[in-house]
Amino acid sequence: MDPSGRRKPFNPWHDPRFWPKHGPWQNNLRGKQRSVFRLFLLFFLLVLAFSTIGIGALLWLLSQWISGGSPTLLTLWLVGPGVMLALVMMAAGTGAWFFRQFGSPLAAVMAAADAVAEGDLTVSVPVRGPREFARLAISFNRMVQELQRSDRQRRNLTADVAHELRTPLHIIQGNLEGILDGVYQPDEEHIQATLEETRSLARLVDDLQTLSRAESGQLSLKLEAVNTGELLADVVTSFSPRAEGAQILLNIDLQGEASDLVISADYGRLDQVLGNLVSNAFRHTPAGGSVTLAAMPVSGGVRLRVADTGEGIPAADLPYIFDRFWRGDRSRAHSAGVSSGLGLAISKQLVQAHGGRINVESETGKGTTFIIDLPSARK
């Protein structure tokens, strides 16, 4: 209504039902909807024109068939314009309804797609219209959310890699500058410290390369028959000195026949996975605790478990532990024995490369259990 109380004429260009506001891509949305509206308008004008011509031709034929002065002919000529007017109104109403139901949602998706192509990942298409268009909008919004997540991961990865490289590089630079300036003597202690930092850099680069290849599906596996019981025994043997030094009991639990524990896998890669998990367990298990490695046959393959009696993982952190550079305590990021945060991410990718799954169960104060399900043959 205007100030005088009269109803304002219908104007689709200012009707909020036609032009919903959804972010900074509003101008592009209006342009797309205007284009679609013009197409719908042109289509219905053509339909209306052909209908009018058809009705006019029908009236002319009827007038030729009916005698000149009959009341029927007069009625026909009086009703004809009314039918045409009704057709115009019906066409306008039908066109507006079709545009609102089909044209406007389609234009919104087109405008949002253009915005995403230009790098704007904040767009969100309104979910409305027929079921198919609503599903299209939901799928589009889910795609944009996934792009946002990927973009955040990329940015975080760049920042994390820079952070991880900065610390050893600063130590190396400081040691070398100290030696050149005469502050440090070029003795074995300082050279060894510098060498350890270069090794840390090399491990980080190797881990990043392994993770990148695994995520892209380019990691080659040397498949062979692997007895997981023997694999666990080798891991226990390798970590026994460390377990004794940390006063942690390292156990092995094999269930079933030895033949039931054989799978087709890359021995070295699985050893790397278990090594990452056991190292992680040692870091979070206090003296007097225990770490248990278990293997058991399950339907279609073998299940491996690495369980500790350590501090556990808070429930809020569980969804993120397989993310790159995730650490439960970032204040210990570069303390002795603490990894770069790629171990669990690499373990997950290596398990998936074998066609398996890795999950975690944990409760604060009661320990953590990693569960790996591997198929008998690679899928």
C-alpha cells in the first residue's frame, strides 16, 4: 500500500520474493534473474500471441458460419474479447508463478556459480522451489561448504608448514652465525645439534612427500603376504628398549591361528603405521602404564589394535586427530620427542591405501585405542 491507501502495482523487479538477499553477490543475482525473467516473459508472450491469433481465427470462422444478424453471433463477438483478456491475465499469472517456482531458483544457482568461479566462497543459495530445485540448492551449498573446508585446510597447511620449518631453520641459522661470530666453538656439540635439526627438516620433508603422494593416490605399495602377528612382534622388538627406558610395559596379544592373520600388504608401510601409533602411545602414557598391540581375524580380513593406558584424548579433539599437524598440546610442539603432527595423518592415508579403515576410541584418563581393519586382499 502507498501512503494514500491504494494498492501498489505489481512490480517483479522490487518484489522480495523474486529478489532474495543472500550476500555480496546480490547485484549478479539480480542480473541473472532479470535475464531468466526476460526469457520466461518472451516465452509466454509468444504463447499468448499464438493463442490470441488462434482464438481470433476461430471467432472469424464461426462468424462466417453463423448467419449475419443472429443473436449467437453478437454474443460471440461480445464474449471473444473477454476470453482474450482472461487469457492475458492467466498468462501473466501463470508466467509469474512459473518464474517464482523455476526461474528464480535457477537464476540464484547461476549467480552463485559465477560468484564461486570468481573466488567468493561465502555464497549460499536459498533452498526453495520444487523438490528437484531444492535438492540442487542443497547440493550446491554442500559443494561450497566443501570448497570452504578445502580452502581452509590449504591455508592452514601453508601456515603449519611454515611454522614447522621456521623453528629448525632458526636453530641452524643461529648455530652457524654463532660459530662464524666466534660465540660458539665449531666443536662436536654444536655441529651435532645443527646436524640434528637438518635431520628434523629432512624427516618433515619426507613426511610431507609421503602424505602428499598418499592423498593423491600416487603412493606405490609393494604388496606381499604379510603375517600381521610377525609384524607386531617385530614392532615390539624395535620399541622394547624405549619401553624399558620409559618404564612402560609393552605387550602383544595374538588371537586366532597364524594363517588367519596373513594379509596382502606392504610390510614397510604397515610397520610405519604401527610405529607412528606406538610412538604416539608412548608420548601420552606415563611411567607404570602399558601399551598393547593386538591382532585378530575378522570377517574379510584382520583387525589390529594399539591400546594404551595413558591420558586419553578429550572428546572434543577426537574428530581432528587425523588432521595434518594436529597436536593435543601445542605448547609442547617442539619439546623433546614430540613429532611434527603428521604421524596420524600419514597413518590414516597409508591404511586407506591398503583398502582399510582406521578408527580411534578414547576416554580422558583411561587411555586410547586405535583400531585398524585391513582386508585379506587389497580391494
